[in-house]
Amino acid sequence: MGATNAKTFFSTRLLEWYRRHKRDLPWRRSRDPYYIWISEVMLQQTRVETVIPYFHRFVDRFPTVEALADAPEEDVLKAWEGLGYYSRARNLQAAVREVKERYGGRVPDTPEAISSLKGVGPYTAGAVLSIAYNKPEPAVDGNVMRVLSRYFLLRDDIAKPSTRAGIERLARELIPEGEAGDFNQALMELGATVCTPKSPHCLTCPVMDLCAGRLEGVENELPVKTKAKPPRPERRAVAFIEGEGAETGKVLARQRPKDGLLARMWELPHVKLPDAAPEGAYGGEADDDGAAIRMLRERLLAEYGLVVEPLGPMMDAEHTFSHIQWRMRVFRCRFAGWADKPGTEARAEAAAAEAEAAGSAESDGDREEPFRWFGRREMEQYAFPNVFLRILKEAGRL
DNA sequence: AATTCGGGGCC
DNA sequence: GGCCCAGAATT
């Protein structure tokens, strides 16, 4: 009976609180399932403040399911540039195309149908169904796991899938009749603005009276979450290749393979160097630039049939992904052409090796020429990962 | 169950 | 520097 009261209290109070305190967010001004969906995909692992400008630009450029379905993929990727997790963009467009074909352009409103769409997992399915259609489905994200772990004093490791599943069952029970959309948003809103990861603002919390974590004085110890392992360092040598003659003022860039990290984005050509000795990775000083320069020239030739003369180091850059850390040294290079006969073989071989390295099952097929000269105009059209945008900016090319 | 997928803001 | 963020797909 006490537990029931705690649950009813929680849902009732939270809903009241939300109606008074909810933030005015762009996607809350619409009830269009397509807009709700876009916002939820953008919000995966991404903060609200980061998403807002992207959301505006995206719906302005792709205002309808039809518009997004019919757009060139490159345009969609460009609109996503800087947001990260680029498979979200490609999956979203693939899913929207399916909605257009199979559902006549209407975002499906059943768990089975919407969950079958690319990029729509348990969270996004529940979020769209509840927010757009007010269906009583849970939408459990990191906020919800944190809030419920504290309120119900759950010590399970939220990094485990089984824990998320359990919290999902609990969250489903808590949904007040006919209020799924607001309740789910209320839960997330509380996590984002009050029940924050560090130093939660318990004194302003609408449910602090019956919060078990608070009553036990362990709100700061919850939720329990195992730490991710640190990213592995990789040294990389980058080629900054300037054009001559007709290509003066331009820089040579290549498109990444269609699978794996930063799939299909454009980048400055670069090669992975052997792991550094413990004490001299880039960021340190006098690493052996000679060896790096040799590797850079040899690997660009072997992998792409690209002939360059590295001139000297230009700048260093570092970029950390979730699982890899790139420690890069950029070398200014002179373009010396493309290798002929042996080059084409080497290039095909490299393409195969690359596809394999990227974990791709596909056998390459007819992919486009992956190199192109970029001036400012082209940069505005094609998507580059942030780390290369930074390098290009520092080099005065943006 | 563990990895692979970006990037930034905040303490 | 560490942590986490309105997670999903793949292995």
C-alpha cells in the first residue's frame, strides 16, 4: 500500500510540476509526429541546447516526410554536420523513405510498426508514440533511469541492458491514464533540470517528500553506473595538400567509406602510424617526423595511388571519439599526381583492405572517385567531421 | 553482454 | 580531465 502511494504521489506531483515548469522547446510547439521524431533522434546522446539550432535548420530545409525522403543523402549529412553519430542521419532518412513508401507518408502509431524503422529503438519508439500519439508507452532514457533509480532507491547498474528493461516496466506502470506524453516528458524534464547527475536540486524537487534516495541520504551515490573504458590512442599523419595551376587555393580531400566511423564524410587524407612509444606520442615534442613523413608518403601511394611530397609539419590536432583518440600531426604536402598502372592496382587493393578494416561485408562495388579538390564553395556543400573543420579553419581555408 | 558509433558542455 | 548526455545497431 505504501509503495502504491509512493507511485501515485510521484506521477501526480510530477505531472503538476511539469505543467508549470516545462521549457519552451521548438519541437514542443508542434504536434506533428515527423517533427517529434526528428527531435528525438537528434536528442539521442545529445543535449537540448546543442540540438535546438540543428532542429531549426533541419525542419526548415526538410519540412515534410516527403522532402526528407526525396533529398540527396549528401544534403542530409551536411545538415547533420557537427552533431555526431552520423548513422542517425542516414538511418533517419532510410526510415523516412520507408514511411513514405509503406505508410503513405504517415508516421506509424503502433509499437511494432515504428520499432521496425531504422534507428528507432525502444526509447525513440516510446517517445514518439507517447508524445505524438499519447500512447501509454514508456520512454526510458538516461534521465529517466537516474530519476527512478533515486526515487525508488534502485541500486542496479544502469549500464546493464537488463536494468534498463526493468526500469522500463516500472516506468510503464507509472504512466497516468491518458497522460503518457506529458508524463514521459515530465520525467525527462525533471532529470534534465532538477534531478541532475551531480548535486541534484532536491529542495526544489516536486517529489522529494517520498524520494527514497533522498530520505536515505544517498541521492548523490545514485544511479550506480560502471565507467566506460578510456578511448585507445592512435597516432595519425595528415596530408594538407594544396592545389596548383587550375586548382590553386584548393585542398585535396577524400570521402570516407560508406561504413564504419564517420561513414561517407569528407576528410583530409591521413594514415595511421604505428603505436607510439609510451613517452613520445604526438602532443609531446620531437617525435620522429622523418618516419611519419615516410609512412605518410608510402601509405598514401599504396592505399590510394596518390603521390605527394610531404614538406614539413604544419600543426597538431587532437580529437577524441567515444572509443578512439586521434593524435594527429598535419604535414603540408606538394601534390605530385596519381600513380599510373601500379597505382590503380594499389588503389583497388587499398579499397578492399579499407572495406575490410571498416568491418564492411560489402565487396566495394562501384564507389565513386573518393578524391576531390575543395575550395570554399565545395566545403559549404559537403560534410566534414569537426576535427577537420578545425584544421581547415586554422589553416585559413574556411 | 560488449563494442562501435561524435561531439560538446560542465564541474 | 572525467562525466554524461531525451541511444541504436552490431557482434
